[in-house]
Amino acid sequence: MAIYRISKYDPKKRVNGAYIINEWTEYSDIGKNFFDGILTEDNYLRVEKKYINCVLSILQYLHIDNLIIKKLEKYDTVLWKESQQLNEKDFTMILEDCLRNRCWCELHHEKTVIDFGYDYYIHIKCAICNDDIKKICEAFSLFVEKLGEPANQTNY
């Protein structure tokens, strides 16, 4: 399995690992000014939908129809519970809640682990080859970077 980072950020726009463009990084940035203007709710939702649909496509590619919530941290009123099993109808809602910083968690399945990084990154550990995950992400105008292989396959 490999660990990938999925984002809206073009890796070519990093200098010494730092992203050099002033871009929004979270839901609470709606109404603030960035390099391309003020972030509107419509523009935020358009990008959020890309992220969610990309993750849903990866889960579909892997034939995953359930996930388990682990390491749950709640920052807002959400209904999720530690060790809760999710089915496909729950996927969009948990992804939205995590992307909007209402909560943080890892989503586990024997074929994958998904977590949410700072600054609007999604990390996914899975056994998809580089070319296939790149095609999935590019279909949603997102970037994917391989971060490596986990040192311990059982403790991601």
C-alpha cells in the first residue's frame, strides 16, 4: 500500500515544500480575500464537491461500501461516534463534516485508511497504482502526490 496526498494545490507551486500561492484552506475562509479574489460559498462548495466525489470514486474503485470511524475528534455538534460503521449513504456527510472542520477522524477499511490534513489536504493509504489514482484525481481537477509507503502496514 502507498500513502497519497490529495489536494487542490499544484505541487509545482511549492518552494522548499511551502506552497507559494495565497489560497484559501478551510470553510471558515468564505468571505476572505485571496489571490483570485474573495472566496464565495459557491466557489467553496464547488471545490468541496470535487474532493468528495474524488474520494467516493476512489472508494468505488476499491469496491468499498463501508468504513469505520476511528480517532474521532469533534469540534462542532456532529452525530458521529467512535467506532461507528458507515455505509455508502454516510460517506458524503462524514467527508463534508471533516472538510468543514466540524470533526476530524480516520476512516478505516481493510483496503484503505483516509484522514484529513491541515490546509485542506486528504491523505489516503491504499493499494491503487500511481497511474490509476492520478487519473481519478485528475478527473476532478485535483492533484495527487505519493508520500511513500507506510513503515508499519498495520499502524497507519
